Amino acid sequence: MAKGQLQRELKKKRPFGSPEQEAVLNILRTSDRFQNRFGRLFRQYGLTPSQYNVLRILRGEGKPMPCLEIGSRMIQVVPAMTGLVDRLEKLQLVRRERCTEDRRIVYVELTDKATALLKEIDQPVAQLETGLIGHLNRTELRELSRLLEKARQRLDGTD
């Protein structure tokens, strides 16, 4: 039996134990490679991927958001949202304001500096996305997204 691409990349002598194992390892390998490339790009702008994610969430919402809500929308779970927001505040990319009705709630909003930075990063991010996965056609991209969403269905509510 011919070796698959992942088996060759990993220099694995024997076949995978199951198709599930091969699929999961393919997802993890691809995710790692993509994360490394995005991490390099964001470092050029003085950001981590998680910081960029917070900024994108805030821009997408278009108004200040509670810290907990931002955390619930993150691509990757961040255990210390407060620390992440602290670092963004030090970079003058966000500002915080306590809710006047409930002092436990802290709203976070973008600064003009963050808006300008995001605008500067938009094109390089789009180019990287195209470079990483633009060789797939629209039908393949939709199918890939559908399959990944289906794979995550069992995880919903158990993260």
C-alpha cells in the first residue's frame, strides 16, 4: 500500500492505526503549520495571534464589549483574558471602562491606533490566507469548512 502524504512527511514506517488517527494528525499538522505562518506575520506588527484575534473581534462588533464576551468568541481558548487585554492596553490598542450599572463588568474598546493597525494588516493577512489555501477552489473550500464544522459538532458544549 502506498504511503500517504502525512505518513511521508512524518517519516512514519507503518500505516496509521486508523483513518481517524490519520485525519486528526492531518488536522493538527495543518493547524500547526498555519499557526506558525500567522504567528510570524503578526510578530512583524508587534502582535501575537491572540492579540490580533481580540482586535478583530472588537472591530467586527463595532462597539465596546465585555471581556467575557470577547473571550467566548476567541478562535483559541485564552485562559488569561485579563492579561491579554492588559498587554493590548499597554500597547495603546484598547482601552477599558467599567460598567456604571455593574462594576464587575469591564468593557473593552479599540483605540484609533488599533483601527489603523488592523487596516495595515488586512492586506497581508488576506495574502497569507490566499497563499496557504487559495489553491483550493470555492467548492473545495466550502466542503473543507463543512467537514471541519461537522468534526467539531461532538465538541460543542464540552470544551
